[in-house]
Amino acid sequence: MAFVIENGYLQRAYDVLQRAGFSSCSLGESCHDSTGNRPRFYPAPTKHLHISEDSSIRLFEKSEVLWNIPNLATAPSDATPKPDVILASDSKRLPGPDQLGRGGRFPSNLHASRIPSAWRMVEACILLLRRDRKTYGSYWMSNLCYMAEYVTSKDVLDENDLEASCKELFTALKTGSKSPYAFL
Ligand SMILES: [Zn+2]
């Protein structure tokens, strides 16, 4: 589970979660979320807490992963036609369990969780793929493949919303017309 925190509020978020009962890490370098010198397949969080030894809450600062969303904390989740942020329970903008499997979108009776809209998520994965091509490129590419495979409805993602170079890469990935790496 990962949360993206507005710049400057990471320590405050960590403190709130710790006071709520989640544990600080006591595993040192052996922790899968350690920032130490071990091979990794995804970026280490700046801070993390534990639910159990194997399960963690990862905290990233916005400028590390979602710098393409200027108004992460304040964007309305019901903006139209191109929201930056949506609710994880949004039945109009997220596929259901029939398409996503598992639980699909969040049930609407849970506490509202704000997530990047589909076009912002694709854009972020491409920016991160460009930045991390030599380190975590396969991780961001697998996220993009997931979006290309499962997010097929125009109601959920209209590729015309993507910035031009992102649209070219995503279209190449979906159609197989060209290597998406040609657009990095
Ligand atoms: Zn840990």
C-alpha cells in the first residue's frame, strides 16, 4: 500500500500514522522497503511503516512520483472533463470487478481515497519510465501494460487527453505498431 504525500508534509503523515498504531521499521537493511544497497525492482519509499513484517505502508513525496499533478491535494475529484484526481470508488471513471478482477474499484462506503485519474496515471508512469529507464524501467512499464490491457473504455481513459509524446508511446504499446521505447 502506497500513499503520495504533498511536498513538505511527509514527516507529518508519518507521525499521524505512527500515532494511529502502525509500527516504525525495525528490520533495517533486511526490510524489503529499505533504501540500502540491495537490488530493487521498484523505488524505495522515502519513509514507511509496517502493518506486519511483510506488509508495509509506503510514503512517497509528491515530487518523487506524481510531479505531473500540480494540485494533488486540492483538485476536486468530480472535475470534468479531465480530472487530475478521482475517487477510488468512482463508478463512472473506473472499471468494475468484471474487468479488473479482484475487488475492482473501492466500495463507496469506505473512507474516500483519492487517486490519480487514468490519464494522469498513464502520464506519470511514462514520466517515471523515462526517469528510471536504467533502474526501475520494467516496473513502470508493467504498470503501463496493466493500464493498456485493462483500461479500454473511453469513459475511463481517453487517449486524446494525453500529452502528445505520451499519447504516441501509449498508442504504440497498445497496438504493437512500434516499440514504446522508441518514444522515450
Ligand atoms: Zn521496513
